[in-house]
Amino acid sequence: MGLTDTFKRVKEASKTLATISDEKRNDILLAVADGIENNIPQLIADNALDLARMDKDNSMYDRLQLNETRLHDIAADMRHVSTLPSPLGKILKEKTLNNGLHLRRISVPFGVIGMIYEARPNVTFDVFSLCFKSGNACILKGGKDADESNKAAIKIIHEVLRKFNINTSVVELLPATHEATAEMLTAVGYIDLCIPRGSKRLINFVRDTAKIPVIETGAGVVHCYFDESGDVDIAKEIINNAKCRRCSVCNTLDTLIINSNRLNDLPEICSKLAENKVLIHADKRAFNALIGHYPESLLKEINEDIWDTEWLSMQMGIKTVDSLDEAIQHISKYGSGHSECIISEDTEAQHKFQTLVDAACVYINVPTSFTDGSQFGLGAEIGISTQKLGARGPMALEEITTYKWIIEGHGQIRS
């Protein structure tokens, strides 16, 4: 395909970002936010072309869809990013050595960030806002399902950049082809960091193929454990919100784990799920507790290991355990390190859960639906890291900067 020229342009454009003041960056972000709201009919029309190619029953349909409310929310997130302090030039560490050398560790941009994502057109705007604010150029590789929506977004961004006399190559959208993905993942010397955001299959492919540094994000097999001391009224609301708020996003609930001593409360806990037509895949004990109390058409007794499933739809599993330790073991085996929750009134159980569960975000009596950069007060997020090296959890401005050491002296030499 020959994308090397594009990569070179972005690399060169990234060097110009250092000369732009934070005030000007903010003005540009505000102008893009205005551009989004001034072009809502066109953005929805272009998005409709993408939606027309996708089955409405596809779990990705909700992620792909743009509407007036969502576009206003995207613009609001961009305006929020403009109000945040610049992550650049912060002194992270400072000291003077005995020999008089003065050392400072300061935050700087990565340079060029590559983003690979699927049917998520909001990511185009989110990534641009965070990268531009943090002094990074970005190369975007969206999926073919959202190609018209992504092109429309980039058109608005480029129009604003031209008005401010900014090199438009600080953000480029690659063709929505597998060949472009392959070239991107081997763009050594041009892309400083790659962030895949999408399905487990996509993330595994990027990790296994890339020759450039990668931060893994997104894939979530999310659990909520209802402890022996859990409050039923709280649980009913938490589990419904975690599962049904937006079932196609990575922080949505996949498996409810319930203590066997509370199985009698399971029908009440699941009552709102029935209203939302959630298909439950229950183990034998949970199935027996629900049969006759949950719509038969929405209840299945599992006969296979489904516990590593990221449903991304109105489906979930229910696993019965006899202890907190067994729940933690189940999460350790099947969790993806994304978000985990315990519903419990026992402070010792809460402490044990938050200490032993290995995840980027651990919740106590709160739904996992809060795992989101905006909800954490970080502005729009570039992704949710599930790895331990480097950034972990929602990634925003600080997480897409690195640092360098500045060493000042006056003629010192090393013996």
C-alpha cells in the first residue's frame, strides 16, 4: 500500500506541536467542539451510511451509532479536555547531586501515537483531543464498519487545524484495510506507541504482530461478587446498571458471582434484568434458584465453560460459590484485569477483595460502569489499560506522556 510517506509526514508534523502554546491548543479544541455541534446533521448522515451496513442485532451497533445527544457529549468532553492543566513540562523529580549537577525529570509527549479501533467513531474525536492537548501527533486506524463516520470526523478536525495554520498531518486517518493495519504495526521509527482499542481478538492480534511498543486496552471480562453480607436493594440496582446501562462497552458486567448462602435472594437481585430482557446463563444452583422466578425464555442452564466470555450484549453468566475465597479464585482464573466489583457490608470481606483481586479498577458497592476516563474526572479517555507495565486503568493526558531527564552543570567531569 505504501503508507511510509504518511508516516513520515506525521512524524515531521509531531515536531511542530512543541511550538504551540497550551492556550492555542485549547482554542483549537474548543473550535473543534463547535465544529462537531455545527455539523451534527452531516455527522449523523455519514454515520447512517455505516449503520446501514451493520445488522441491528450486532453487539457493535450501539457503539457505532451516533446521535445528537452523543455528539453533544463528545463536544462537551472535548471542551472539558481544554480546561484541564497541560500534562507537559511538569517537574516529576528534581535533585542536586553532591557534585553540583542539577537533575530534573520532566514530562514530555511520546511523539506519535498510533490508535487502532473498531466500530467506535467517538474514539476519533477523543483520541485527537487527548493527543493534541498532550503534544502528540496521532495516526488513526479505524475499522471499516465506521469508516464514513471517521472520515467525517477527520474532515471537521482538519478544517479547524487549517484555520489555525496548524499542519493537518498532526492527525491522519489511515485506510480501513487489513493492509494498513499491518503497515502501521511495523512502522518502526515513525510510531512511538500503539494503542489497540476493541475486541479481545483485535488486541491479541496487535500484541502478537506489532514491532512497535503497545499498550493493551479494552478487553474486559468483568465480574460482580454478591457476598454473604450483601444488601439486596443495592445489588439489584448495581447489577442492573453494570449490565444494562450500555451492554456493548468494555466495563459492562459479564458474570455475577453469588454466595450460595444468598441464592434465595437471586430472583429479587435479577428482577430488573428480567425487565431489560437479559439472557442469563446460570450454573445448576443458580438456575434452580431462578427457575419459576425468571422468564423461561431468558434463562439457560449452562453445560459448558462460558466464564471467559465477554458478552458485549444483553447476556451474562451467573456463577455460584461457597466463599469469598472461591469467588476471588474464579476472578483470578477468568478475569481480564479490567474492572471487578464486590457487593458486601462486611468491611473485612471488602478489604480482602480489594487487596487480592488483581484488576485495574476494583469497586466496593459501586457498579463497574464507572470505569471511564470522564467519570474519573480525567476528560475523554484514550483507552482503559489492562496491563501492569506503564499506564493502568483509564488512560488520559498524563498516561500518554513520557519523561526525559534534564541535567545541568558547569564543567563537572566524571572520575
